[in-house]
Amino acid sequence: MSSLSVAISTFGRADTLLNTVSNLQNVSSLINVNDANVVLAKNLQAQGFETVVAEQPQLFWQGMVTLLKHSSTDWILLTSDEDAVIVEELDSLREFAIQKKAGVVCAPVWNSSLVKPWPNSWIEKLTDDAPLHPRHFHDIAGYISGTLLHRKTALQHISLIEKLAPTNHYVIIYTVPALVALMGMTRDAYVYPRAVTLLGEQLPGQQEVPGSDYWQQASRHIQREHLANFIDVIREKNPDYAKMLDEAKVYESRGWA
């Protein structure tokens, strides 16, 4: 399983994280301690986990960049620090990704209903093995758990995320969907038909950071504008592909702004 690793960036949830990774001791894993919690990092390292600890508390997008830059496997399964991994599913997930020559593979996440991919109309995608249309970029990874990335493809595009995130509120809040949008120019995205993570308790994210009130209408308006700016950057590189991303209507379809 060395060609696939589980990648987690954690912030302020030491006890939750330790429970989440309790079944991963024999699984290739990379954990980024994004809140600079040295005690947690040492605990993880003592358990044999490959661990990166930030020098000072960082934002989510920085944690994602860290995971990509420090990973060494062909495939990286992103999951939240409260969502456990179904280890028994990883070999099949990897083989699926290799067979498809995928850039991204999105695995479903459930509670009492389908959480991801969103909305419930995506249920039909679980039996459709065709590549996803680029307009689905936000739905693929709006909730990051169960998102498998082809590392080399992701690394080709991460520099643009680093450039835009400090000032673009869509990229700073929805870092992984933004990266998925960029990766689609290089490799296709697919849906894996089974869950690879278990939905954990929903916990609050980082507060008092740009865009942390992302659900507020004023913030939604800014995000919508910044998403348009992000797609304009892509349009300069690939107008036809940007046109397909425009079809997502991320904010309009959800009534967010």
C-alpha cells in the first residue's frame, strides 16, 4: 500500500485526531499538525506516524500545501481529522485510481443520507464509471474527506493555489475544490462507488481567519466574486475549460448569494 498514503491536516483537535488515526498504525500516513502543537506531534511520532508540525499556527490552505509537498506516495487520500478511514477499502481505491489514470477520485461520505458527493442527485454517479464533467469540481471536494489526489498532478498546480489563497476568499475557504478545478486541466476526475471514510462528529473549524464566517451572506457574496476571479485566471490559460467550470454555478445553484 506504499503507493497510497492517508493525509490529514489537524488544527485544535488533538484528542479527536488521535482517535481518528487509531486504526492507521500499519497504513502509510502523513499528518500535518497545523496548529503547531508540539506535544501532539511527538505523540504521533512515538506511534510511528510520519508527522510535520507547523512552526506557528497556519490556515487550512497552508496545511493542504504542506501535505502535498511533504508526501512521497503516488496517491494521497485526504480526510478530515474527525473522519476515520476504512482501511480495508484502500487497496481497491488505489487500483481504481490506477486503472482510470485519474487525477482525482471522489469517494462518497454518508451519515443518514449522502453527504458527499452533493447533492443527492449524485447518487447516480456511484454506478457511472465515466469521468466527471469539470462543472462538478466544487461538489467533488467541497467536503474534503474521501478525496484521493494524484500527487504529481496536484503538485503541478499547487503554486497557483499558493499565489491566490492569501487574497482570494474562495481559494482560502475551498482550497481542495479549487485545486481539483485546476487538476482537471491535466487529468480526469472520477467517483469511487463505495465509502472510504466514516463521517465523524462535525466540529467547528478555525475561527477569526479571513472568510471563517463563510456561511454569512456578506461572505458568500465575496466568495462568489473571488470564484469568478479564480475562473478568470484559468480562462487566461484555457478558455474552453473555464467555460465548463462556469457551468457549475456554485453559488447560484445553492442559493448562497
